[in-house]
Amino acid sequence: MSSREGFAGWYRHRLVWVAVILLTVAAGVVFLNRAAGGEAEPADLQAQIVARMRTTLEQADPGQHNHAGHNAQQAATEEKPPVICGVRVYGYEPAAAATLADVRTVYGFHLCGIAEQKRPWDVAVKLAGPLIMDMSVEPLGIQVVEATENVRFIDRLHQMFPAKYATLAQEEALAATEMADLRRRYDAAAGL
């Protein structure tokens, strides 16, 4: 019996060691995949694009992404009120881009509020709608989808956006978390 117990103990320890080795190898593969930019890269790239879009829109003069003649009512001072934006990326080209530098065109949505002092969000001048950002030029090109005298908004959207992004633009605006962040940042900038 002692030989049988010895064999079972040895065999049981052998399986434990095999399991430890397999877990170590799996953890190493996951670590190397993340370090090499495997599955984590698209989320990082998406976050980088969102940050670049938001920064560009907030630093641009409101006239650059103005809609239908809406202008901020400026006080007697020369200081321009800050523009606070929320954005959503529908997609980008080339779709296989691995880094922000590889991205040429971004299709998305923006909602910006001009944060005049003590003016609540509900009555703030807002700029919103689908847009295309040309990332291949400096400063970045901003092209907003707008109707014209002869072309309806929906037709203009389909003229400017690839079909898959035009469909998203008709259905989706800002995510709830992005909207909450936008409102929080707007309130802080407006001194509320």
C-alpha cells in the first residue's frame, strides 16, 4: 500500500506543478500581449481620438464649428467664454489604424456649450451635430453636417458620411457618461 500512496501523492503533486506552470505561461502571454499593444490598443486609440477631438473643439473659435448662425453673446469684455464639449466617435479611417498618427479622418458627434459666467446649461448657447475631423492637417479640419437651402440635413449627412457611420449618426448622440462629464465640466467653467 505504501507504494500506491507514494504513487498517488507523487502524481497529485505532478498535476499541481503542471497547473502552476500552465497558469504562469498564461499570465506571461497576457502580460506580453498587453505590453505589445494587443487588445488594449483599440480602447487606447479610441480614448486618444476622443481626447484629441474634445481638445480641438474646445480650443477652436466657436465660429469654426458654428451652426446655423448661432453666436455666443459676449459681454463687454474682450475675454471669450470657454467652450466645453462632449464628443462621440462613430468611426475613423483608415479603420486599421494602429496609432493616432495613422488616423486620417474621424466621423463623430459633438455637443458643445459656450460657458458664459453664471449661465446655466439649459439656456447656454450650444453647438451640436455630426462632424468630420480631418486629422491629416494642422490645425485639424472641422466639417459640420448642416442642411443647405437646397439639401435637407439627412441628405447632407448621407452625402458626407459613409453609410455605416451615417446610420449611427441618425441613432446615437452622446453616451450617458460623456453627457454627465460634459455637464460637470460646463458647470465648473460657468462658475455654477
